[in-house]
Amino acid sequence: MPLVLSPATDPDTGGPLAVSLAGITPDRLAGLALDTVKRLAITADERPAELGELFSISGDAADSMLECRGDFSRVHFVGAGMAAGTIRVTGSVGRHAAEGMTGGRLEAAGDAGDWLAAEMSGGEVMISGSAGDNLAAALPGSDHGLRGGMVVVRGDAGCLAGQRMRRGIVAVGGSCGPAAAFEMRAGTVLVAGCVGPHPGLGMRRGSLVALTAQPAIPATFHRGRTWLPPFIGLHVAALRRSGFRPASPLPARFRQWHGDTVAGGRGEILAPEPF
């Protein structure tokens, strides 16, 4: 039986407005007695608290499984720093979910807040709803965003998705906001819906793939060849096994755009032909 957490208080009836679960991950809880788990230190509205004060807790973490039942949209840092195990959320999660994750799997049936998978370096994140801004991005002052692993958002994503990514895969089943792949270093961002304005600005390397819509290509990108890169089909096939389902079939060919030329021009935006 997994360890089960359910909110014991409601913000609308006097509960905290923001709770941080930083450090509460299946790999760190494994082997701990239930009473010990209940006494673990967390923060609520930036004040110290114990896990058992704010959550109803049952089961155990011996199987490296943590199940979060209910609305966790005001609970932040869910899965942050996780190295192994699985976290399943039946609703939405707050900001910084899976931040700095190095392994394991986070699943959420609802939406995710800003900074999902920020600076993650391994593992898998699967969000059935939408995500906020700075998906798989670098934290303020940092030089790198996602460094490995796979992040799938079946809905939409906000601005700056994949900002300063170094490697890994980000797949957005819906549309994304402005400045996707901003200052991207490497890796792949795939968007099944519309790509917002100013994509790829400052991109050094890596690939931003618009699977169905035609984005507005910045003036600092130059036109390349028209072809079907094999890696796109391979990525989409692998992502389908994780629940990524583009609404339309893949285009027969893609137009390649090289850039950003002001940052070396070794990245690429791929968009369906004709363009």
C-alpha cells in the first residue's frame, strides 16, 4: 500500500495559503515509520510546521510510492529533488513541482503551476492538464534549465517553456506561450498546438519542433532545407507510450530554420511545410 497524503485543512476555512513539500519524496521516506513521517518538518505560509499537522497520512512508503489525493494546487515543490520512486497526484499541483528531480516519476491528473521540472536532470513527469510559465526552465540567475529526462504536458504551457534547456525532451500537447526555447542550449521541445510569438530567441543549439502549426519565425533565423528529420518520428513514438497524443498526424515534411544567428546559429526551429 502506498503512503497516502490528503490535505487536512482548507485555505478557504482558515488553512494555509501555501505549503511547501520540499524534501518529502518517496526515496527519502522509504523505511520511515508512519509516526516519524507525520513529524517531518515542512513549511506553511513560510512558517515551520509538521507534515501531520496539515495532511492526513496513511499507508507506508516501503514500496517507494507516494499518492497525493485531493487538490494540491497550493502545495508547492511536490517531487522536488526526487531521485527514485513514484508520486501520483489525483488533482493539480502548485509551483516548482519536480524541480531539481534526478530520477523517478511524477504524475498529476490536473494542472501544474509555474516552474514545473525546473532544472530537472532525470526521471519522467506526466501532467494530464496544463502547466504554467517557465516549464523545464532555468531558475533565476542559473545558466541551465532541464538537463535530462522527459516532461510531458498534455494541455497547454505558458511562456518561456524550455528556457535555457541543456538536454532532455519536453512535449506539449496543446499550445505554448511566448519565447519557447529561449536561450536554449540543447535538447528538444515539441509542441503539438500553436507556438507563441518570439520562439527560439537566443537559441544556441537544440530543436524546437512545431508539429502542426506554423510559428512566426524570428528575423534572426535563416531558412534551411525541407525534409523529415528521423528523430521527430522516434521521439513522438516514444512519447505516445507515455500518453502524448498529437491531435493531428505528423506532417510529411518540415521546413528547417537555423538560428539564433546572434547566438551562433546552431539551433533549429522545425515547422510543417508549406511555410
